[in-house]
Amino acid sequence: MTDRLRAYPQAGLEDNAGLERFEAIKDAAFARRLRERLLPDTEILVARLAELGRERAEAQAELERYRAIVGELQAKLAAAGGSAGVLDWLQRRLAPAAQDRDAAPLLAQESLLRIMSAHVQVNPSGREFFVDGNDSLLEAALRAGLSLDYGCSIGSCGKCKARVVAGQVHRTRHSDYALTAAEKTAGVVLMCCHTALTDLVLEAREAHGAADMPLQTIEARVKAVSPIAEDMRLLHLQTPRTNRLRFLAGQSVTLTLPDGASGSYAVASCPCDERNLQFHVRRREGERFAERILGGLKDGETVRIDGPRGAFVLDEASPRPIVFLACDTGFAPVKSLLEHAMALDAAETLELYWSASGERGHYLDNLCRSWADALDNFRYAALPADPEGEEALRRLREDHARLDGHDVYVAGPPAWAAALEFRLLEQGLPRAQLRVSALEA
């Protein structure tokens, strides 16, 4: 705004009442968003403060008990005589230590964090996440990248049941699903209807692979169709709140329009937002679905989703660094895998080699570069058109003397993916550390 006023001083925006009103509305909206999205509601804050107060009272009582014991010990040593050395040592040990005073700010910060958020551990996997703001347990877990079992997400189906092993939860919404008396006694709750009052340990079911993910049929609506290249569109679908798509990063679905036009596409978005689904749709000769999308599908139109399918998914148990090799729209499932890996903090390093052809072939190049700028453990290389995968292999050899200590994910056109698969295995990459997805460009 300052630069614009220098160029057009006659505008006099500093005297504009409308601008001032706009600024006031913006500030009020930001404060409201902060309260609604980042801060727990009043009841949760009060309960967490009460829990901290109870813990402090217990700690204070225990401290007073130890002080009394130490006082008695001092008196007994003094009465026994000949223990001056022990008494001097005890006095020195009881003197306030500098490190204790230095630790006070850290303890205060920890207390604040415990008020603002709660830590949750999920058994038997041992996975962990934090519940922030007014998120339910289910929302926070999905945002953190966990593949928990759930269905409607509004308390009607009971699929998101979990048992509270330790800690306390707080009910945030009404549930139509009735737990049995035995489940209530065992501490079972619906994760979609509860949030964490204190730090928690839960027992809950998780999907550990593609075989654990059920096939679903969902009627979604077009949220937006945006151009990302001349012959490419970003299709944004939104599922109903009560019927969201459960999928693993890297999987594909079949999309069908009301007129019967259909196509198979990899989900290009992270499972952490299972309601808003993204797809990269490129014009392909003879494919009616792609032509309809590029021809201008209207917002609000219905698209049927069938899936998910495919085993091109992240090995979440592996601690190895990850290398992603993508060609053209093979970037779509790789993007989903990358965002999921980032949400999980799954690997020490993430590397992406993206080979693309044509003008704006790297259609989301700015996104990849922003990841490289923002993340210390992410590297990105944009490669030219490479039908046989030779350029990708050359760059890999330059960057890595060996790959047997990495997990490698390859996604691209069938011939390109097959060539890379053959050469990587030939060079000694273990089969168990290689995953391949062959997609039409």
C-alpha cells in the first residue's frame, strides 16, 4: 500500500473511512479465526487448567513431605554430633541451583503447551499426534497422517471407536451411535465426537496397508476446475461431510460423470484432508472424461468415486531415506506420497526427480521449489523429457553412489516406469525397497 501511495499520492487512501472499516473487519475476523481454529474452547481450557492445578497441588504436597523428612534428618544428624561434614554436604545440596532457576522458563513453556494442546499416543502402533484448538481426536489424527478406521465422522456409524487407556477425553458433539454398557465400562469412545482433555493413550485400529482399505462408492461434487497447463486441469472434488473417502497416499480411484464418461486417476492430495480430493487431468485423445473436464465442468456437478485401489503406498515402518522418480502426470500420486511423508515426518531425507515433456511439463514446479526452499530435508530436480529414463538414472548415479540404503518410488507412463524398474533392480536395489506405479501420461 505504501508503494501505491507513492505512485498515486492523490488517492489519499489514508483518509478513506471505507479502508479503515475494512481493516477493522479484517482484524476482527483474524482474531475470531484465531479463537476458533487455534484455541481450545473455554470448557477445555478450564479443564486443562484444573488438571495442571491438581498436578501442582500433588507436587507441592509431595515437596512439603520431603522437606519435612530433610528437616528431621538435619536435626538427627546435628543431635548425633560428629557429622559436620555430612551436614555441610547436605546444606550445599539443598541450596538453590542455578540450573533449577534456568529451567523455570522451560517449565512455564511446557505448561502453556499442555494448556493449548494435548499429546496422544495410539497403541499398538505407538504412533503419536497432538490435538490443537477445537479439533476432535479423529480430525487431529488424520491431519497428522494416521490412517485410522472411521466412517461418517459425525457420530452415527461407530467405526471410529477407540479405547482410552490413560488420560481424559471431553465430548464435543452429540452422537446417534449407542455404545454398549460393556464398551462404556471399558473406556471406549467415538473419536469423531471427543477431544483430548489431557494427554492420552488410546487403543485404536489403523490401516497398515492397501489391503486394510475398504472399497467405497461416494457421490462427490465438483468444487473447482482450475487450469495448471494448456492441456491440464486440476479437478477439485469435495465429498459429503458424512461420507468421506478413506484412502492411502498413492492410491487411485475411478471417476464417473452422470453421462457415463469415466477415467482412472491417482489422488493427488494428502489423505490428511480426505474430504477435499485433487486430481490432475490431462487431455488424452479419445478419453471422453478428460475432454469433459477440460471443456468446462460446472461447479456443483456430481462425480461418482469408486475406490481406492492400488498398492503404490508409503512403507511407513521404513526408516530409510526416500527417493521419488516421476514422469509427467506420475507426479500426481508422488505428490500425495510426498505430502503424507511430510505430515508423518517419515524419512530423514526426501528427494524428487521429475521428468516432464512439453511446455509447462513441470506444471507444479513452483510448489516443488517452495518445498525445497522451506524444508531442509527435501531436494528437487526438474528433468527434461526422458522416454527411457536415462536422464533420471544419470542424475541418480551422480547424487548416489549406492541406492540400496533408500526406498525408491517410481510413477510414470508404463514404458518409462518399466525401464526404470528393470535398471534399478539390475543395479542392486532390493525388490522390497522399490514400488512402481505405471500410469498413462
